[in-house]
Amino acid sequence: MKTKHLIVATPQGFAGDLLRESQYVFNYGNTDPACEDRTLALKLNKSKNYPTRETLIAFGKQHCHIRSPEKSIERIGDAMHDTLAAHGSRVESGFLDRMSREWQEGLASISPPRKHVI
């Protein structure tokens, strides 16, 4: 299995390593249909499904001893936006479009819930 490994750095410093596999499409032979792998490389809480925001926050607090994992999630999201803005021109446009959509979906899945004021 191919894994996209991206080391994220911003003008503020190192933001972390990102592992993302859903961008890759695999063909298992000439006659098999292509399929996308939308699972984690390793299990988290006995599951290879992508974690929810709440799961990531609990993992950050319990296992990584991060006081405010919510802030870390936001910093990583900001670093992803900064990276696309700074280096997007270096990436082939079709791949950049697909990668941008994947990143946007990933960020949306772990963003804080929106508060609707009526």
C-alpha cells in the first residue's frame, strides 16, 4: 500500500507529519475495478476508520498528554491551508484539485461543530 507522507512546516515552525491514503486508487489486476482506500494504515481504538473530532481529542489527552488537542487540530488545519497557498503552484493542477478536495473533506470532518444562531 502506498502512503502519502507529508511533513508540514510553516513560517511558525514544524506543524507535524500527515499521513493520508485516501488519495490513492488501486488496481488489483487488469480486470478488477479500481477502488479507493479510505482507511487508516494503523488502527486507532480498534478501528481503521477515520476518527471523529471527539476521538482525536480524547486520544490527544489520554495517550499523547496534550492539554489542548483542539488547538493542535486547528494548527494542523492552518498549516494545511498555508501549505496549499505557498506550494500549490508546484503541484500538477489535476492532482492539486483532488488533494485540495480530500484535505477540505478531512478538515470538515474534524472541525468544531457550528453554532447556529437564530
